[in-house]
Amino acid sequence: MAIRDIITAPDPRLKEVSKPVDKVDDALRRLMDDMLETMYAAPGIGLAAIQIGVPKQVIVMDLAGEDEKPAPRYFVNPELLWVSDELATYEEGCLSVPEFYEDVARPARCRVRYLDYQGEIREQDCEGLLATCIQHEMDHLKGVLFIDHLSKLKRSIMLKKLVKAKKSQEKEPA
Ligand code: NI
């Protein structure tokens, strides 16, 4: 396993639409292993492949609490089968939008179909944090970030700060 670099906004790669995976094979499982390790190291609770520059429909997630044992989840080619009309608001963050957190309203519940780590078809009813997280990660597969759900003004302020933060990082000696 290896820790990969996480791409941060603004970066055109984060706007790419990810392609479905043909087959869940050992190479794909290696990618998922790397993604999980990268996510744990960050640390974060969810990661889409495009966030490490791979435009494939692959998501890893772990919503276990700090005192719980790890509970990795893998979603390949996820599709939303249903979303509730009822919305829920969570303060969201993203490893590709470091240090910004904002409330985002999304369907409170959803049903998702996907392939798991072994390539088996699964369906899962999601609510609470899982519903929010899977929808946030599936947005990444469409090239959408959580800041795209905010007002244009808020988004442009955030993007300016992100550009500034990137510039000051570049100036720091390696
Ligand atoms: Ni994200």
C-alpha cells in the first residue's frame, strides 16, 4: 500500500467526470488499498479516486468513531437508486478543500447500488452521516465539490483563500 498525494482545489482534475470501472480485479483492489491508506493518513472519512488523480468511479470510506475498530467501505460504480424528499444538513468538509467547513443540505436518506471490494453487486440503504458522505463522494465522481452547493459568493471567497494558501505553500522552502 502507498500513500498518494491528494489534489486540492482549485485544480481542473477535480472537475473531471470519472469513468465506470470495467472489472474489480487485483489492480483495482490495490488502488482501493492505496486510497484507504491515503484517507486514513490525511485523516478523512471518505475519498474518491479522482482526489488522487484517478478518474475512476471508486470511493472508499470509514465512518467508525475514534474508539471503534476500523470499518472500511468500498463503493465501485455507485448509482443512486432513490433519494428522500426530506433533506438533512451537515457541516461538510473535504480533503480537497482543506480547512473549510460549511453546512450543505442533501437528501436525508438514499439507496445506493454498487460493487464491493470483491466485485459483488450490493445495495445499501443510507441515512445520517452515511447518506451525506456517499452523496458527497458521488459528487466527486461527477466533478462536483461540496463548495459547488454553496452560494457563488461564498464559493469565490473560499477559492480565493485556497489559491492564496497554495501560493504561500509554494514559497516555503522544501
Ligand atoms: Ni470530498
